[in-house]
Amino acid sequence: MKYLITGSAGFIGSNLTDKLLSLGHEVVGYDNFSTGIHQFLEHAKKSPHFTLIENDLLNHDVLTQAMKDIDFVFHLAANADVRFGTHHPHRDLEQNTVVTFNVLEAMRANNVKQIAFASTGSIYGEATIIPTPEHAPFPIQTSLYGASKLAAEGLIQAYCEGFGFQAYIFRFVSILGERYTHGHVFDFFKQLLMNPGQLNVLGNGKQRKSYLYIQDCLDAMLYAINKSQDRINIFNLGTDEYCEVNDSIKWICDHLNVIPIKTYTGGDKGWIGDNPFIFLDCSRIRNLGWKPKLSIREGVLQTIQYLQQNPWLLESRA
């Protein structure tokens, strides 16, 4: 098959690119490199089955041309900057919602019918049902990121009904692993590398979070696409556990053999839109027969080991 991956130079996108190429597929990568990293595509660029288009999804003409002869779209490109969303409200609308409309229109122009979308557990806001299933009632949105992703989901579902598309919507917990470039594990490691004796923590450290290792995430997506054939397929993706931020701090510090003085900003949220308790009910995909291989702790440690082996990544994100 021939796939188009938006955000192909990002954390998830580049790993998926390598995965699909290893399975013998053709991949067209599309990225504007606002956050994507060229080094992540070094392996892919060596393949004759990979084509890279460096452009913005807001460019209708280039995107429509890129969609020619594509069988399936993985729409992963997004602004994932939840923490600073209120500093630039237009960014979530443009890079998460408007570009999704552009992707759908480019698909329609080329008669491409299948799409997988990287959504987020953040659309559940501060959920009243824990663990949170896909059919949970939606509370008030607490982040511009979550709101923009929910709007994108709505567009995709409407295109399925209106134009006969088939969609796979994946609501992720936070993803960890190789090529991970932002989030609290990245921030904690970088802080401790600079000053092993001091660690600043947003919130009270008791926020409860769930995480999923990148290779488990990719396996889950491909498994669901293979096994579920409804018109609209919605899956939570995560592990059957959660941890406190303080737990992840301990795992990281133990691995690095450091005992820093921890300073907390206080409160049960690290920033506006931070969800103090994220734990998704993943029984829907479990019932298809998939389950993750790595625990949260193993995913955190795998991430730290990767960052230790790739110090250039810390400098590129300075």
C-alpha cells in the first residue's frame, strides 16, 4: 500500500514511517519541520520507497497534489503544545483543526477514503468517569489543544457520513520512547543533566498520568486498522495503569543515581489545561486482542536511555 503521513518527521510520525517501510509499504512523508527533525528521517531517506514533501498543510495545492495515488492517510501533524496554548490561541485552531479540514478535502479531491487520526485523551477534559471509556460523556473542555482535536474528530466523522470515508480515531495517552522530544520526562532529564542537585516540578507532583511506549502505540494502531472495519472506529490507546508524576521522578532519579532537592510550584495542575488525572479505559482495543508489551516504568526508562544515547536531541530542543 501507499501511505501518506502528515507530521512524518515528528516523534510518532518518523517511527511510523520506519515501521511501514520495514513492512514493505510505500510512504509519502509530509512535514513543514516547524517541530519535525530531519535526523529522524535519516533511515527513511535511504529507502527508494520513501518520498518527502517539505511543505505546510495550509498549502492546499501542494497537499492535494501530494495525495495523488495514496491509499491511506495517517494524519499525525499537530501543534501538541498544550502547556502554552493560551499564549497563541490561533495555533491550535490552524494546526489542528483547519489543517484537518485541508487533509480531508485533499483526500476527497483524490478519492482517498481511509484515514487514521492521532487524537488525544485530552478531549475528555477533567473526566468524571475513571478509567474513561470512548463513550464517556464529554465535560467542559479545559485546553485549547483538546478542543481543537475534538473539532477535528467531528470533521472526520462528518466526512465519513457525508462522503463515505472510513476513519480510525486514536485517543492517545502521552507517548514515550525513542525520538521523544517534549513532555515532563524530557524536561526532568534535561534539568537533572544541567543540575543533578535541583529539580523544579510544576504542580504538586501528585498529578496522575498514563503513558504508552511508542512501539506499543504503533502496533496498536496497525492492529486496530487490520481488525476493525466499521466506518468510524474510535479507540483509546494506553496501558492499564497510571502513575504519579512523583513516581516517574523517582524512576528517573534512581536510574541516573541522583538525589535532587525538589521544588514544587503547588496546586493539582501544572498549567492551565493540565489534567490532574488521566486514565483511559482501553478495553475496546483489548477486546480485539491487543495489549501493550511495556509498562509505564519500562517506557520511562527506555526513554531516558534513548536521551542519554542522543544528547544532540537536547541541544536541538534548547
